[in-house]
Amino acid sequence: MKLIAEKIYEKLKNSEIDRNSAINLLIHVLENSEKVEQRLECLKILELIDESNEELFNILENILISDSNAKIKINAARTMKKLFKSKVNGPLMWAISNEKSINCLISFISILSDSDDYDVKEFLMKKFVEIRNKKYKYNLKDLVNEQTISEFSNQELGELLINYYLISTLKLHFGYITFKIDEQGTITELDLSNLDIKGVGVDRISTTINSILSLSFLKKLNLSNNQLKILPENMEKSSSLEHLDLSFNQITRIPQSILNISHLKILNLKSNNLKYLPKTLGNLKYLISLVLRDNYLRKLPNSIINLKKLRHLDLHHNKFNSFPIELKPLESLEELDLGYNRINFLPEKYLESISLKKLNLGRNQIKEIPNELVNLKNLEDLQLYDNQISNLPDSLSALKHLKILNLRGNLLECVPECIQDLNNIAELNLSWNKIRKIPDWINSLKNLETLNLWGNKLNDIPKSLENIPNLKNLFLNFNKISQSNKTLNNLKRKSINITL
């Protein structure tokens, strides 16, 4: 459904009304509508028409100074900047000196400091002097004493003031917070985790997010464990933020505007209430780590294969019924965790990667491992615990880089033959199966350091265990092996750690 402002603009383009009539209608809606989206659209259309008469300036100035809606005030300031560049500084200075809303204050300073005018510099420097005279200066305390503020550009002054006002507001609202600054005094890391434990309302945290994203040099932001349920629908653009931690909240939806954080490298959404992800998630092209553990996801957006730099993908403990992603396009992926889902089938066409080193498929419902798993040529760590596997294909013997193999809690009745050729295995877990005999070829695993045989049906162990040169740990609990077993005693004399 089209907004009123859009209809007015359409009529103007179609010459159904003249320019003055369109402007008057837009001003009327802007001043009288109770709907925020209608008024925002009016401001947008007025910019497109590029009208700069005195009446409109006065109306925008009045909105900037006295309107009750922060979004309207901020957008009015931006419209004034575009249409009345030579006249906007005075109203902005007044607004900055009297504004109470941190969102408005930050936006006004950002708009004002974009000007190179000397009167703007004088105003910003005056604000620094006011801060210097305060008892608590937070991150500007050392900066204003050590450097001559007159040497800063207007943009630098504006950025430092934004940092100061934001930290002041955060401390006022939330009490103790931790942050890091760079040599210029700008905030690079901000930890706002666990604030709700202190009795702070989650709404206050949510409404502060966009102000925080306006920090031009912020690289790391921690908002974990705050009972956040929603994120701003229109998140501020940030080209500096690289690490965003939203774990242990109650977020149900990630807005498309997450893409505005364009250089994000690490995104942690662990332990939320997510059932789906934005279709455009794959546009976060710098992402190297994506943690989605402990949610309610059943599928991934197709665009995720566009994450060419992604190295770590954690999908542990979700609701996937099938293997959710083709590995080959993710050319940098090194770790994939799909443990504790409902996967019962591994599609052969998805199992190809030269980059993957660690794969966790534990605690699923897998009965059969396909031959194509061997196409994960550089796999070093394979977790297959707590499934329904009764054997492994011989082809897996080609996984020459494999160092860790975990087959705990399956249906094995014998040790799979393919393991014999896995020469680099250092840790082998065969616990809680139905194995009755350890084969003599076990000593071919020259690099084996830890062998876990807990909870099987062993009555004896082979003498060949004595010939594994690097064996350090042997777990034999919950079997039927006698304490007087000769091989067992020989292994003890070699200082191998044995639990029985």
C-alpha cells in the first residue's frame, strides 16, 4: 500500500498537480500526520523535489527543535543539511546544546561535524572545554590534556564528542561498563554484556544499539546475556564493526539491515530463539565465523554459500533433519559443527571440500557413512559420536590427515578395518560400542596417543598394544578385563596411563 507522500510525488511526476501544490500537500502531511512512516516519507520526497524555500526551512527548524519523535527530528536534520546547507549549522548547534536524546545528539553532531566551517569548529571546541572542566571525562580525560584540540579536524572533533556523550549516557543508564580506546581516544571495543542482570530494562538496551553502531571506529561489541528479544529494524550503517556478540539472548529474528554492518567478520548468535535467518545473510562477504548454536533452525538461506571467507560455522543443537549445506562453495571453511541435530542422511553431492579440517556430526541419527566422505581430503578431526553407525566404509582409509576420530556411542561390534590405514590418528574413541575384540593391527597406528575403549565387551587386549610407540592413555573402564592381564601389566610398566 502506497504512502500518501508517494502518491503526491507520483501525481507531480505525472503533471496532475504542480510543484507548489505538491510541496504544500507534503508540508501539510508532515505537520499534521500522526503516523511516523508518513512523515518520514514526506521528508524523503521533499529532498527529491529539492525545494529550499523559507517556509520549509522554518518548518524543519521547528521539527528539529521541538518534535517529540527522535526519528523525525534526525531525518529533519538530514533534510535540512541537504536542502539548506548554508543555514543549518545554527539550528544544529542549538539542538546539540539542548538535546536530551542520545540518538538525536549523536546524529546532530555527526551531521554538524561534516561541515568544514570555522564556526562549527569553534562550537565543537567549546564543547571540549566544557567536558574538560567536568570531574568525570571518561575516555577524553587524557586526550584533552595531552593534545591541542585546535589541531583536530571538525570530523575528528565530532567523532570524539560522540564517543564521550555515548559513554557518559551508557554509564548513566547501566552503571559500570568496560571499553577500550585507541591512541586517539575513540572507542574500539565495548562490552555491554550481562546488563539485564543488574536490573536494566531490555528496552533501554535495544534502543541504544543504533547509537552504539554510529561509533566510527568500534570494532568489537558484546551485547550477550541481556534478554534482548528484538534488534532495530533499521540498523545503522557501520563499516568498522568486525565482531558482534549477541549470544544468550532471546532474539527471534535477525533483520535484513544486519547487512548494514558491512565489514562484520565474527557474528555470535548462540543460544537465542532463531527459527530462520535473513535470505541475504550471504552478503556479509567478510564473515569468517558464524555461531548459531542452540537455536531452532531447520534450514539455512541459499545465499550462505556466498560466504567465501567463512572458516567456522557452528550449527550445533538446532533442528536440522538433513545436512543443510553444500561444502564445496565454502572454499575457506575449516570447521563445521552439526552435532546434536536430527540428521539421518548425508547427501553425497554435498560432501566435497579441500579446506574442511574439523567436522562434528555427533549426536544425530546417522546409520551409514557414505564413501564420498573421503572427498573431505584434509579432514583432521571427525566427530561421529552418539549415532547408529555399525561400520565405516573402506574408502575412509584415504583420510590420511585424520588425527582425531570419535565413534563413541554407536553400534560397532568390531573395529572398522579402514582405521588400520589412518596413520596420523592420535586420538581414537571407540567407547560405548559392542566391540568384543581389538585387532592385532592396532599397532600400525604409530602416532596413536589416546585410545578410549570404555564400555565395550572386551575380555582381553592384544599384545600388539605394547608396540604402539606413542601411546600415552588407555581407557578400559566398564569392560571385563582382568587386573592380572599380562599385556595390561606390561603397558603399566611403560608408564602408560591406564584406567580400568
